[in-house]
Amino acid sequence: MKKVLILEDEVNIRSFVVINLQRAGYTVVEAGTGREALDRLQEQRDIQVAILDIMLPDMDGFEVCRHIRAGNKQMGIIMLTARTQEMDKVTGLMTGADDYVTKPFSPAELTARVDALFRRIGQDTTGNGEVMSQGPFVMNTRNHTLDKNGARIRLTQVEYSIMKLFMRNPGKALSREDILTEVWGKEYDGELKIVDVNIRRLRIKIEDDTANPVYITTVWGFGYKWGA
Ligand code: CA
């Protein structure tokens, strides 16, 4: 059973999301406030993806996201953002989310994003997995972990997927489009900027000096390259 939480205080939008996700085969849990969402997630540990609105009566969606991430790195998180919100502000605040969808959105768009997150969560959970060791980094695809110099680095699903792509392609320049397609899926129709947002976050986690990255380098006008 694939379970999704939708946090949205506007009943009309929430119902619209619920109906469409149910049609797509998901079990949907509803919440109208941040508090309620955190309670539902606490009670129902099998929720794997959370869709969070930002403007809420009790706290903002980013705060809910931070609360979730404090105890759960595996949860897929999608933020619902309004077109009026400046993207820079949104991306700056997107400290732990995997993706965002801009309102107004079509049911097909949101369902595609949720499908993409579930595909990623489903990856690497079966089979023997492999261990990739490069420089100070060791990735174990069975356990879904990344260590640097023996210390565990906590990654979100998306960050992990990007790292796996990098470590499978050492020294190769990957275009932002390649990264988007590989990590978010072919059906993804969001902006390329989501790649940069996640790379910025990854650098904070894995580089010694974020201002002078040596592991994930920028290939100007093209994309990024991994070298460890
Ligand atoms: Ca709202």
C-alpha cells in the first residue's frame, strides 16, 4: 500500500488532491494544520510521501518539513508553492524538500511527481546492492547510505539519487538535463533549477569548503561533474 499525506488547509484544494491521488491508486491521509500533519505522521509510520502546503494557519510548511526531516530522511516531501512566492525565497527555504509543485497545478502533474518519488523510494530496496568506494566516500546501495571518512552523511532521497548517479559516472560531465531525467524521471516537467537547489544542498553536506567545491564541480553552461 502506497500512502501519501496531504497537508493543505483549503478544503477544496485538499479534496481535489485526495480524489486524484486515490484515483491513481494511493491511500491518502489528510491534514489541515501543521500540528495535525505531524500527529498523523507520528501515528502512521507507513506514510512514505508528504505533500505540504506552505501557507497554513498554525505554522508554515517549511517548518513542518524541518520537523519531518529532523527524524526522517527517507520521507519523500513535495512542497506546494504559490506562483506569487518568489522562487529564490522558496528555493532558499527548501531546506529538506525533494520537490515542489506550483499552484495552480493539474492533477496529472502532481500525480506524476508523487509517482516519481515512489519510484525512487522503491529503488535499491531489493537485491544485493553494491558498495562504491571513491576517495573519502563509500556508498552502499543496499543500505542506502553514504559515508565520508567513515562518518555517515544524512541524505534525502533525491540527494542520495544524485550522489549515486555521480558515483556511477566519475569524471564525466553530466548536463543538468541528464541529472533531471535520471533522478526525477522522464515524465518530470518541473524546472531545471531544482537540480541546482539540490546540488547546493549536497555541497553543504559533502564538501570540505562549500565556497570551493572539489568533489562536485560546476561545468559552466552545462552541468556538473563528480570527481573524488
Ligand atoms: Ca494554504
